[in-house]
Amino acid sequence: MAIHQKLGLQTRLSQRLILTPSLQQAIKLLPLTTLELAEVLEIPKQRVEELLEEFGRDLEERGAGIVLRFVAGGWRLYSHPDAYPYLERFATSATARRLSPAAIETLSVIAYRQPVARSQISEIRGVDSDSAVRTLERLGLIEEKERLDLPGNPAVYVTTDVLLEKLGLASLSELPPLADHVPPSEIVESLEETLRPGYA
């Protein structure tokens, strides 16, 4: 694609985005589908796919610090994996916002066991998880799916597309299997044995 064509495409996209502030927000928060991009650019879906492929190749050939990826049902720009050491340095700085270990553990329980109620999360973790659940909900990583028809009408939680986007996954099926992180049954039994009453 010639440079004047790329500039024309960028200009058309910019003009569309200026006209629709809500779309500007969406691009910052959500991956955009090929169909959404086709509607915004007013060009056929197939042409959008060609442009996205070309754009992805262009980023790769230039050695850009970003890559174009299809995640959570749409297209999004991500940091290039080679930038990891620099981003890691930033992430460990005082200005970076990080999840607490309790929030990460709670998020893991929800991701693998969803839909799951707070009481179930607390039972699995062995400690109260209300604060971690509120934090994750506030950050948009989890959401209340429904309320159970039980005494107290407890809420059950599921992860959101924001989590998939942050993890760079297209779906939850791409989460690593738990079996890879669980110790063999003999080790679990010996650990449980040391926790039983009367163990000396």
C-alpha cells in the first residue's frame, strides 16, 4: 500500500473517531472486531482483514515496539515481547499499579471455577476474599453474573473480556491447565497428613 493511501486511511479513521467519542473510548478499552472496523472505515470486511495483515507485517518488518494481535474476539495492539525487560523494570517501579497476592489468588480461583460465589472462593482459599473480590470487580476483571436462588441470594462471579485482553488470550480455554501446577497426589496426601489433628 502506498504511503498516501495509508495516510488517507488514517485520516478517514481519525475523522470517524473524532465524530464518535464513544468509539474513541471503545478503542482504548476493548479489542475491535473486523466487522466493527469495516463499519467505521466504510470498507468491506475482507479489505479490513487484508489491511490488518499488512499492518501486522509492517510492524514486524520495522521491528516496532508493538504487535497487532487478535484477542478476546477483536484486534488490539500489544507491547512487543522483546520489550519485556523494559516493561518489567517499569512494572516493578513505585508508580506501577499491581494486584496484591490475595487478589491474584482470588482471580485465579474465579477464572478456573467460574461461575463461583464469594463463599466458595473463601472456602477454596481458606480466608475471607471479600476485599479481593471488590478490588477485582472495581478494576473490571470480574463481574457479577447472577444471584443464586438460595438464602441470602449470593452473587456468583465470572471473569470479563478485560481479563482476557490483559492476559492476551482469545478465550478462557487458552488458560494453562491446572494439572501442570498441582503436585502429585502422594505429595498432597503427605501435606494433608501433617495438617490432621494428632499429627506429631
